[in-house]
Amino acid sequence: MRLVLASGSSTRRAMLEAAGAPFAVVVPQVDEEAAKAALLADGLAAPALADALAERKALGGAGGAGADAIVLGSDQVLEGPDGRVFSKPHTVDEAREQLRALRNADHLLHSAAVAVEAGRPVWRALESVRLRMRPFSDAFLESYLAAEGEAVTWSVGCYRIEGRGAQLFDRVEGSHFAVLGLPLLPLLGWLRARGVLPA
């Protein structure tokens, strides 16, 4: 079986490459914002939302992957301190307001992955990470936004924790890979069990 990553995320590609997992890439034909809005309207909680979006991406990428493919979809949902579900900011100004809302509080990142074979889900995993943003000053926030620029709009949390974004936090409880957007260790274990990777 071939592994096909249904994602346009360079971070997820880099994680799989670094782990030595051979894979191809197909970008799924899914309107993420419309799907997320519909699922939220149905009342899905944040973890279930991440799982449902990951499944939609896997199914959305399955059409162009071939019959011998395991298609992997993944998604990440940020649940704020008040239970609010955040989306990727469209502008730096939106990122500023989002970071102010997360400052000096805990939030949760829910990272889900779903594997599809022959048009049906055959495996799924979900990992949640609790992150505590420190009480940074407005001056620090402005310097951070100036340094990161448009990169703050690339992720739902407005940060790249593998870079300058680490300075936003006091504490992270959970998998680093899940913060980056993929429950990598459960995925690698499943791929070994399936014989895609050597055991």
C-alpha cells in the first residue's frame, strides 16, 4: 500500500519526511471554511470537529490517489479558554486580536488524523495538547507580529512553536507533534502494523 498525504501543509510533509515515511501528496478538494461552519452549526465539539474535518480531507483526496493508496487526512482545531473555536486569521490585525484573547490563559489544540482506504475510513487518531500562553506585554506582541509578519496567518494559533512562537508560552502539556498538527507517533505505529513501515 502507498501512503498519500491529503494536505497542502508543509509542516505535516516535513514531519513525515523527517520520520522516514515514504508518501505522496495530493491536495484535497475541500472548502475547509464552509465545512467547518457547517459542522459547527451541527453542534460538534472541538475534538469531534477536528476528527470530522480530517475525515473530509482524507475522503476529498482519495479520488486522485489510486486504488492501492492509504489516504491520510488531518486537521487541527484550537479551542480557546472559553470553549470558543478559533479559525486561522485572515490578516495580521485578526491575529493580534486572537493572541490577545489567548494571552495569559490556557487553550487546547486538538489534532486529528484519519486514514481512508477504498473510500472508507479504516483508522483514526486524536491527540489534544494544553498550552498556557504567558502574560506578554502589548509591546512584546507588536514586536512578535512585526518579526513574524504574514506567517502568523498560516496557523490557527498564530504561532510556529518550533520557532519564535515558543516565546509566547509558559507551559505545553502534550505531544510536540500534535502541536505541529499531526498525531505522528500513533500514525507511525499504525503504519508499522499495516506493513507500510518496517517493524
